[in-house]
Amino acid sequence: MSGSPGERAQFGISPKDTYSLGVFDIDQLSDTPYQMSEQERMQLEFLQHAAR
């Protein structure tokens, strides 16, 4: 996060100023919320219980 307006945001140390994302079809992007599969939901629940 930048300290003041006009200052570049920084989130840690990186050897490069920018990283190229390469070429991709922007039509594949969506605002649709992610829907977990049943297996993913069960794995998340297991990890949440294990972290207690």
C-alpha cells in the first residue's frame, strides 16, 4: 500500500518492477462468484477444524 498519493504501492520485495501476464482471452474473465465443489467444501471444513 502506498504511504501517500502519487507514491507507488509496495507489497514486499521483488526483483522486478512488473510481471507480464502474457496473452489470454479477456472474455474468459467473469464477475460470477466462485462456487466450491463438494470436495473443496469438505477439504476447507477439514482444514478449518484442524487449525483449531
